[in-house]
Amino acid sequence: MRNFIYNEIEAFTICTALPTVKSTTNDAVKSVAVFEQTTADLGFLASQNIIETKNIDLNEIGVLLLFTKTPDYRGPATAMILQNRLKIPQDCIVYDSPVGNGGFENAINLGASLLSSTNKKYALVVLGDTVSKQLSAEDVDQLLFQDGSTAILLQKGQRCFPVAMSTITLSNKWSSFMVPSGGFRKNELFFKNLDSKRDHQLPQHLHIEYSKITAALQPAFLSIRDKVNDMIQQAPASNFIILINLINPAIEKELSQFFQAETYSKNIYISSDYLVQTMASTIPLLIEKISVDNEHYPLQVISISAGEGLCINMTSIAIQKDTVLESIYSDEHYDNGFVTHEM
């Protein structure tokens, strides 16, 4: 694994925004964006809530990043639209990254890296997807996916304990977790030959081959366990939780069982036991849900996510009692012309 350590991040503030519209699948209630609402709309609301709640000086935000596979435009970067809507000054590093389910860990990594290179106090990273736009109507009704976007404010200062991030890319299985169409490489035969397509699935829809994802992730279990142990040793906190978000409930349970021999196995939580899959916002929502009853801070959160590509991302951060703001729900959207989800 490739490893990163940051010693100058003092605190995080995390807020997630979800659509108000609800849908029910297998007794699970999901948030689904209205047609006009985009990831950036939800990210704007979450960011605005952090800025207002924490009374943030916009002049001290030096980095603004958006991690999403469902941007507003092919160009410019949707982060630039967010910068304008949030009224963040011009002297700011601003760009998009087309990252989906592994977005939480990538956001922490890139946000911390860029913040350390500026003379500003804050980095604002926004992550999430309106994944319903990449599913058929039948999939929206039948699959346990929902829309959402999370804003995370990173603050420079005296550290509680190091922020750590590790990543490994298993790109020989890149086609197991992807959207086949929507870019500039059109290949009808490629899509036709993909295994495990769902009924009603079209090339512009999210494609997931669970068997190939499982086969790719299983050999990495030992490396994941060793890295978890390293992250626990690097932090002085005796209070920690380990969160797993691997898209497929079966492989999440398998990894959790792999940890059963460890003394900390009861500290492990898998996303599918608690939440509807919300892509990159799954980990923030899980932090909010699991930490709500915690009485001892700082709490070390170690997250493990599988992302498109295929990649495995891990991060270790310290959260305080006021780190996670309560999720907000809204169907507000930017009135900026006709919206299409055709790529």
C-alpha cells in the first residue's frame, strides 16, 4: 500500500445533505434526488451549514475540492461553480476529481496534502453522488442505493494525533465497478460482453460485478489487517472504531469475519448493517450513526472503502464531540437552466 501521514490537521467538521424525497426497497427507506437536484446542490447545502454553524471566515478557505462521478457539467469543474455559490474568494485551489465510493479517504488525503501547501487555515472538500442518475428506474426501485453529498472542513493546527491514509489500486479489475458509457470511448461489444448485467441496465448505468470485486479484494485482506494494526499503533487513542464500506454486503461480512481473531473485532462495523449505500457519503453517515452514543473523545475512526478502479482506500482520523453535524434534508436545487443526466 502507498501510505500518507499528516501531522498538521487539528480538527474536522463533517456534514451530510440528503434529499427529502423518500423511496422504500425491502423495508429500507432511501433518499432519492428530484430530477433537477445534483450532487453539487446537496454539497452546497452541507458546506453552507458548516460555514454558518462554525462561523468560518471565507477568506481563510484555501482549498475547495469536489469528489463526484455525477458533476453538473463536463466543464468547467463543478467545484468552481460551488466556489462561486459559496462566495469563497478567488485565491483558492479549486478542482474536481471523478471519484465515487472511495471519495471519503481520497478527500481527506488530497485535502490535507493541499492544505499543508497553503498559508490558509481551512480546506473544504465535498464528496458524494446522485447515484440514482446512473441507475434505471427499475434499479432505483429495487437496489439499496441512495443519493447524498458530504462536506468536510479540514482545519490546520495542533494535531490530536496524525491523520493517515493508505491506498492500493487493483486496476486489473477496473471493469468490475464502472459506468461503461458517458465518456468518449464508445464500444457496444465491450458493454455486451460485461458479465452480470442487471435487467434494464444500459451502458450509461452503474455496472457492478460483485464476484470480480470479491475475487480482487480477498487477497488484500492480510494487507488491510496489517494496515489497521499500524493505524491503531500510530494513534494514542484507546477509543476507536473501524468502518467498512465495500459496496457488497457479502464481502463486507467476509472481511469483518477475517478480523474475528483480533482483540478489537467488536469495534468493527460494516455499512450494510446500518445504512443504505450512499457511495462516498456512506462513511460520514456511518460515523454520525455509530459515534452518536460515544462518550469518550477523541475517537479514532479507521475507514476502509472500495472504490471504482478498482481501489482500496483506508484512512485514520480523530473526531471530537462536535465533529459531525446532524444530517440535513432538502430538495433545493440551483436554478441554472435545464438539467439533463445524459452524458
